[in-house]
Amino acid sequence: MNENYFSKNLVEKLSFPRLPGTNGEKKAQGLIETELKNLNIDGFQKQAFEYTTFFMNFLLRIYNFLVGLLMIVTLAFLVVNLFLLVFLFAAVLFVFSFYSRQIREKIQFKLTRIGKKRKSFNYIVDILPKSNENKVKPKQTLVVFAHYDSISMKLHPVFAGAIYLFALLGGTIFAFHITIISILYLLNILDSILLIQFIYGLFLVGLYSIQLFNSRGNESYGTIDNATSVASAFKVINRFYPNQNRLENTHLIVVFTGAEEMGDCGANSFIEQRHSEFDNDTTFFLIPDSVGADEKTNLYAYAEGFPKKLYSPRIKSEIETLLKKKSEEYKMKPMYIPPLIHFSTDHAPLKRFGYEFMIFLSSGRIHSEKDNLDNYYPEILESFNAFFEDLIIQMDLSIEG
């Protein structure tokens, strides 16, 4: 264990554009390999995988636009009084709006063969527990994901997110609105339908169309997203890889994933290749992504949707126990992800396999040229590192109990 291992040094080294498929990505891969060798990590695995850019560069950009076309077609059927088709298309519009996140996650990994194939790598470090010396099977497995690539987008992330949220919320409301008005008209409760009341639908279609111009690029230095998390993962390796510091009951795996910004491709490749090794009841995933970007706090995303669906009751309970002890020192707060928000990180492929996981993040200027060394807070990152290591230790001790 290197007592003088500082995350800040690695964050500075890794802060340069690293779009998948570019020389920057190759430079990042070389840096990770060098860092692993400097820490004397024997036998780390370099796992190759293939991916395409179809999902990120094409499907995500046209999804909202296609929903907008659905709204126009539904309104056209209303104009000509084809109410059966109005009801049918309104139902489809509701599904594609309200359940947009679930639909995207369902199709995300079914489209990996469309388009030109590219190659990238995951870097995997297996840290077996002390109990393995006696050939005792580990009681649990903890997997840390930290993606090392970066991306920029033409639209400001907050603006793009607002467009996405308001458009899909509007699509959901529009579907209900046009259905209710049509039913009232057919029941003779309304004498006529004022088409002007649906004019806001055209505004929403305009919002959808803006996403077509949200092109991807390589201007982000990727300090916040995700050099800070890579540095945190290396801190975990530095702490727990030496034999004397290994966990008692836990098989710890650290994975530096590639092509996350192209649709979580590296994480998907890892879990598809190693799923058979894991027990869903005793395998937990910890995913730092964009930590250390807020001068006051980091966040843990504990649930999403309505009604709330917990990502991991076990990890959430362990976090709450830790925060009761040192809430001020750790600077961690919970985050709930509401319906309609499409929150994409390396957790997406895990949901298909039923694993419990927790995402750790902060509010920062990601996916833009502002994602650089000037906009992250080293002391907040170190606070997260202390919390992260203590969480791993606590989960190891609690499984023994």
C-alpha cells in the first residue's frame, strides 16, 4: 500500500479528451495500464469487447423526434374524427413517453450489432479475500465500476436534460388530454372539439426536434466525468490489494470500463462474460460516476420512478448506518431520480440481470468543455474516497455478522 497515493495526481493526469475510438481513449488505456503496473498489480485482466455508436449517436437523438411525430399523427386523426386511431396512437404515445427510460434500457443492448464495429477494453482487478487462503468461498462479491472514457455534447447538459424532461412530460400529458377530450366528445358531453387547445403539442414537437442537433464530440476533458471516479477506484485498489489489507469475507473486483459514453458497452461486456460466476443475492455493484464536482456534497442515487424502486436496500442501509456515524465528515446526501428521467450510467446492464447496485455522483458541468480541472473539488473527492473505503469495509464486516 502506497501511503502517499493521492487521487488528485491521477485526476490531473487523466484530464484530457477521451472519446471512444480516438487517440485520447488509447492514451487513457495506456495510462491505466501504467498505473496498475506502478501499483504492482499482478495479473490484471485486459478484457476486449466490440461496440457500435448506433445507440448513442443515432437512436437516442431521434427517439424524441419520433415521439413528436406520434403526436402530430394522433392530432391529424383527431382532425378527421378517426377516434379509434386517436385512442390507439394516444396509448402508444403515452407508453413511449412515460416509459421512455424502460424502453431505452430494454433495447439498448439489443442494438450493439448495428453499425461499424469498434474495439475497446475493460481493465479488471480481482482482489480475493483472506478467507481464500483456506479455500473458503467468499461470502459476497463487491464490484466497483468506473468508466474511463469521456464525451461532449453540443447542447448544454442542463438545457438538453430540460428539453428531454419537459418534452416527455408534455407527451404524457398530451396523450391523456387528447384521450379525455375525445371520450367527452363521443359521450356528447362536449358539443365540439377546439383544436386550438392542442397547440402546445406543436411546441413540444419543436423541443423534440432540437435533440436532432445535439451532436457528440471530443471537447470535454472528462475531469468530473469520469477521471475523479477512476482515481477513486485506484484508491480502492491501493488500499485493499496488499495481502495484509485484504477483506475478510468479500471478493472485491474493480473494473475500469470502456465505451460507457457509447451506451455502457464495457459494463455490458463484463457482466455478460462473468455473470455465471456471481450469485444475485450476494453480489453488489458500486458505481461512482462524476464524483467530486460539487463544493458541498456528493450524492448516492438510491431509487427511481413512481412508485419508488430501490436500487439496493442492502447498500442503502449500509450507507445510512455510516452516515449516522460521520455525516458531516463524509458529505453525502441521498438522491431520488423521478419518473421520465433517463439516467444512464454503467448500471443499465445490471438491471437486466437483477443485481443490486448504487450510483454515486455529484452535480457538475459534464459533457462540455467546462468539465475540466477548474470545476472539481479535490477535498470533496477525498471525502468521497474515505466514505467509499469505509463503506466497503462495513459491508465486509456486516456480511460476517
